Amino acid sequence: MNKLRTALATAAAAALGLAALATAPAQAAAQPAFLAASQMPPSSTPWTATQVFTGVPENGGVLCAPYKIPAQNTRYREFSTELDTNAVQVTTVAPTEADAVKLVDTLRGALAGCGPLLEQQNPGLQAVSASHGKLAVEEGAWVYSLDTADPQIGISDIHLFSVGRDGRTVTLVRWGQMGDLEDAPLTAFRTTTKTAVNNLH
């Protein structure tokens, strides 16, 4: 499983690399707000949050979507608990609303096809992606899951993702831990997603 997690971490790091999209100079308006640790899905141990960093995370973030989120005009915050549950929120301000729409569509497509891509890249891995619908918040948010298992090791991981937009601002939230989809707090994650998008501006 360590090998699998290393592969996933490598994919995640690549996924949040520099994009070829053109970006506009930083705006003078207030920066989008981020989730607080208390707004993550409930856990048996408390969540902690890092400060908000500029750019994209070196590790963690979006699997199966390499080079989609630009580093410029992007910030992120990472979250963790004592039980190997972790999360990240990445928020970017696109040059135009049309660019934001395009980025959301690109991320949604990548997340929807994540499972088959990971199986191609990691022989023997079982990976299933699923869509969990659209949320009615601002210009919309969409929720996905990625359930991975390595039969040789017998350990599985579950990730939840959401992509939402408010005007030119796009935010992505990822939550992950050991276990299966039935172990994931899907309802609470939807609430976290709505809060994340509502808090942007």
C-alpha cells in the first residue's frame, strides 16, 4: 500500500502543477476565504489546518488532473487529523468567468475518469470513480469519489472530491482516508463543499 500511496501522491503533485492557461494580474479585491478546520466533515479526532499558502501544494490535491490548475492567482490550505485522515482546499481566480467555467469542466472530466486512468497506470490496482451529483450553491458544485484497493495488500483508500465556482473563482476540496466509500462522510462532505463555495466571496 505504501507503493500505491507513493504513486497517488506523485499523481497528486503532478495534478496541481503549473497550467498553460494565461492568468491575469492579481486583483486588488479581497482574496477568497478558505474553510476552517471546524468546517471539515466530523472526525473522531480534531482537524487541524495549516495557514493559507500561495501557489499549489507540492503533495496532495487533485488526482488524475495533471497541469489543470494554474499556480498564479492560486492558494491552498491543508487539513489533517491524528487518524490518517487528510484534506486540502485549492482555490484559484481565473482571468475571466469563461476561463473559470472551462477549468471546472476540465476538472470534472478528469475526476469522473480518474479510476480507469489509475488502473492503467498501476497494474493490479482496483480503482472506481463515481459522481455524486450537483449541489445548488452559487454557480454550482459537483461531488465525486475515488475508491482504490490493492488486492495483494488488502488495504483500500477512499477519496472525496468537489469542484465549485463563484464567478471567476474556482475551488476544489479533496478529503481522504483509509477505507471504502461506505466509510466516507458523503453527506457531511456535501455540507463542507457548500460552505467552501459560499465562503469564497
